[in-house]
Amino acid sequence: MKDEAVKPLDLISAEVGSLTKILRLMGLSKREIEVYLLLQAKGPSTAREVAQGLDIPYSKAYESLSRLMKLGWVLRAEGRPHKFFPVNIREIWQEAKKEIEAKMSDVEERVIPVIEKLAITPSPLFKILLLGEEDVFRFFNKMIDARGKNLSLAIAHRELLTMQSIQRISGVWGARARLLVTKEVLDTSELKRFSREVKVRVIKEMFGSGVIGDGIMLVIRNGGRLNALWSDHAYFVDLGKVYFEYLWEQSKEIEQ
């Protein structure tokens, strides 16, 4: 009765389980690991002896031995039939470590810097800011100096429309800007001079002021000082545009 072949991995799997996982990661197949461990356990063997020891076809045993020779894990002795013997595991391990370290260094020098350049710190999907009076004027000037498709302004606070800001709106935006003002602001400003360059309309009154471009800023007076809420959230911007259109329809053109 033929004895059942005992596979080396079955004998020492508990002891070298972690090692076999590493060997698999290094590109060795399960059969190649078994062939190598068999040679370690039994010593120099022919391809046929390996096939018998693992109970696998001769062609599979020879295929595995050939690949192990190519990888430097197994050597073949001269003579007939050829005997194969394993390279010392410590020698293999030292070479493997060198190869792994070389690859890691290559990744560190060439790949990681590229990934770092691609890595962008995630920014919030939108921002909402509460602004004090100094920031109100800073954000107002920033919005009228920006370059975009359109700019809509609803101004109920005279101090926002200085001569300089009116010139900037006219120079930067021209006909792409629409300016809605209360009668009080119109009467105390130089807007009439620019009404041919910027679309200007007048409305009786408004609760506060607003500027709509890529973002939106809503301005109110609180305790004698201007405060504002600014956001770049698309919902708030769209909502502001809808309300501005409503006010624009309720307004009148300036009488020249």
C-alpha cells in the first residue's frame, strides 16, 4: 500500500505560518513554498523525488523547481539525474531584505513626493462667516474687485458706496453689474453720473444691504455699526439671487 505523501507545510505550518505569508507576498506560490521546504527537510532531491514527496505531477514539480532556480532559491547540481538543493534560508533572507529596502527607498524618493504634491488638505464644502464692521468693508471691496460673470448689489447703507467704490464697480464690472439703491442713498451719492455705465435702479426702502457674486454678503445695522453674514454656499447664493430679482422688478429706473 502506497504511503500518503506528507506535505512539509502540513508538518510545520504552525511554526512558519507567518513566514509562508511573507513568502507568498514575495511572489512565491504555495506549491513553490512547499517544494522549497521539502528540499530543506529532505536535502538534495531530483524532480521526480520532489513530485513523489508532494504527490504532484512531475511536470508541476519541475516547473516549480525551474522558477525557484530563476529566483535564486534553489540550485541544481551537475550529473544525471539532476539533483536540486535549497539555498540557505538566511542567505535568501538577506538578499530579500536588500531588495525590499531598495524598493522602499525608491518609493520614498520618487513616489511619496509625488503623492504629497497631490495631497490637498480637504476644505469645507462651504463657509459661513459673521463679519464685524471692519471686515464688512474689507469683504465688500474684495467682492467688487473680483472677476466674475455678474455682480448684483442692493445698497441701503450710504457708507458702503464711496466715490472710490462706485468707480471700481463701474471700471471692473460696467454693464455686468446691477446696482439697486434706496432713494436716500441715491440722493446722497454720485450714482447718477455712472447710471449709463452701470445698471442702476432705485427702490423706496430695503431692510439691509447685500452683494451677490460668487458668494453672498448680507449687511444690517446693529447698534449703530454694520454687521454682515457672508457665505459661499450655493443655496444661499441662489436664494439671494431670487430675492434680488424680486426687488429689481419692484424698483424703478433712475430719471436722468
